[in-house]
Amino acid sequence: MLTLENINAFYGDSHILRGVSLEVGRGEVVCLLGRNGAGKTTTGLALMGYLPPRPGRIVFEGVDIGGWAPHRVSRAGIGFVPQERGIFPSLTVRENLVTTARRGVDGRWTLSAVYELFPRLRERERNLGFQLSGGEQQMLSIARALMLNPTLLLLDEPSEGLAPLIVREIIDVLQKLKAQGLAVLLIEQNLRAALELGDRHYVLSKGEVCFRGTRAELEGNEQVMRDYLSV
């Protein structure tokens, strides 16, 4: 479904990503792990078109989308939940959800469907974005991405800054999406959440992939766990 081939990315003259390659299959949850500054968010920004690969290829559903503008990437079927959440603070919960909604391929995700997935958003339907708690804002960000009816969901650090109880809720939601067959690329620093959700894992260090494998392979690799993931 999604293939990144030898992606290089720069901020000005700073070479951040150095030949990153990864794959996400249909209905698969793939986790991108690593410490702060490893290049995880930059990989997501390159995928979404905010940083053009120089060089490298990004192939989604058989089409090379490398260098496409972010709105074209979104319309191609990739829903993005950014690290900063990016909700509209002056719009209500309902307005945030319906303003950018799109039917997509099968139109599975409607307002009623996301309210069923996130009952708290239904309760806060008339509240403005800035009136929500951090956890509620994260739920809204995920729900808004689903309203695009994507075939792949990209989430950047969805558990960051949230209380453990809210993180548990987010994990449960992602488990439900996984059970429904939605492909997910999860950028995450919360190792416990990633191991619980992911089918396969990639670990980044200094802009390069230093490990790729299953949960069992990652947990069994003491050097990778110690050198690249331990705090």
C-alpha cells in the first residue's frame, strides 16, 4: 500500500533523513520509533508533502506521490493526525468534523460513526476547540482525520503529553481501527503503546533506519532496545 524508498530530507542545508525506507501493507499497523531528534516527525512531514524527498520515492497505492502538495496527499487517501493536533480552536467540535469531511472510497466514517467511536466528542459537540482538554483535542484530531475516510492513517505521537488513562483510551480506539482493517503508520515514543499496537516496527537513529522487524524481534534485540529506545 505505502512504500518509502531511500527518502532523504533537508531543513535548509541540514541533512535530516538519510535513505529512510519502509513499507506499510493494507490493514497493517506499522510503528516508527526512536528518540527525540531521530527523524520520526520529519519522515511523516516528508510523506505528507511538507518536505519534498531529495532524493527518494514515496509510492502510495501504486502512484508516486513524492513532492505532492499536502492537500493532494490527503485527497489520495492519507489521513494525518499531526503532533500539535491542529484543530480549529474557534470552531465547535461538530464544525471541526464536518468542515473538511470527505466521502472517500466507501464513506464509512460519518459524523454518527465518529461519535460512536468517541462518545465524549458527542457530549462536547457544541464546545469550541480551545475549550477541550488535551485528551479531547487529540480525540478530535483523530476523528477529524477519519472524517476524510482515508485508507491509511498517519499519527504523529498521539500519546504525547496525555494522562495514562487517556493514552489507554487512544490505544483502545486504534485497536478498534486496526480490527476494522484500516492501515496505520504510527509515529510514537511510547514504547509500550507501540508494542501493543504494531504488527511491525522500524527504529530510527540520526535519520537512518537502524532496525526493522516484528514485536518479538524488537523485544528480543537487547542492543536496539538499550541503545536506541531506552530513556
